[in-house]
Amino acid sequence: MQTFKSVSSHRLNQNLGRTGKVWQKNYWDRLLRSEAHLRKTRDDIVKNPVKAKLRSNEFLLWSRPTDAHGEAP
């Protein structure tokens, strides 16, 4: 994980012409235990750039996830 965070932060900063930290010091993983938990986690991930107050050119924008049938959960 340390190697991933180091390499990706260096490349992100280089591409954005910035310096400084990109990642939080710690990370954690979590087992998704239900469809509801999966949907909430997925929605939280989509909202993260806005919560971080990133400008529109600082992250990739994707649409709300859909299920296997192409419908929003």
C-alpha cells in the first residue's frame, strides 16, 4: 500500500503541477455485508471529490453507478 500511495501521489502532483500530500496517513478496509451497504459506500465514493472541495479539473467525473440492468440503485 505504501508503494502505491507514494507512486500515485508523485504522479498526481506532477500531472497537476502541485506538491504536497494526496493521501491520508492511514487507510482501512471494510467488508461489504449487504446490498444496502454496497450502495451507501458507492454513493460516498462518488461524493468524495466534492467533500474534498476539489475543482472540476482535479478529478475524473463519473455518473452515478447503475446495477446490472442499467438502473440506478
